[in-house]
Amino acid sequence: MVKKYRTQKASDSQVRQFKKKALQYQKAMNLAYESGLWDAAVSNAVHAVILLANAVTGRESGEYYADKDHSQASEYLKEIIGPGASKAKEQMAQVLNLKGLVEYEARGCTQKDAAVATKRVERFFSWAEEILP
């Protein structure tokens, strides 16, 4: 059987560390947004959802998505969690869609980009709270 995703094993301590880091990025996202730093807010949003998804999938399957290209990370999340992750998968995918803009393009993020990303991260985190202690 060919492995569909590149993953890494996740110990309980790594899951806790992913969650801790995700919360730091979430806080940095909110501080950047409140300061009008749209690119920083979006960049932190991207990292926050990736890390929290790693915590969720690590807890549920013992593995996390480890490919440098995160375009399939939301699909991996849904595959691990199942249909209950459909909305969270969509929130994550929409935030990840901004990764290229914020990290590789010259155009800056707008206030609207940052507002949408921030709201999606908050929804994703609310969903994840049900899974992560």
C-alpha cells in the first residue's frame, strides 16, 4: 500500500508542544491584528492552524502531517477525524490558501484578509477544543 501523506510519529509530549505553540501563534495573530499588522496576523494564522492540526491528528492517530507543502494538510485532518471534521477542514483549508500570498508574494495582505483568517482560526480553535484536553 502506498502511503498517501507524509507523516511523522507524534508522542504525547509532542502533541502537548504542538498545542502550546499553536496557542502562542494564535495570541501573536490576535496581537498583530489589533496592531494593524495584516501580514503578520495572516502568517501567524497559518502557523496556528498547522500546529493545532498537528496536535489534533497526533492525539487521534499518533501521527501528524509532515510534508513541507501543506496543501493536503486539511484533507489529512479530515481523513483522521472523519466527517465531524468537515467544517474544521474547510476553515483550515481557507487559512492555508493564504500561505502563498503571505509568505511568497510581494502583495501585502489586506485588513479583510487578516480579518477573515483570524475568524477562521478562532472557529478552528473552538472546534479543536472539543478534541484536545
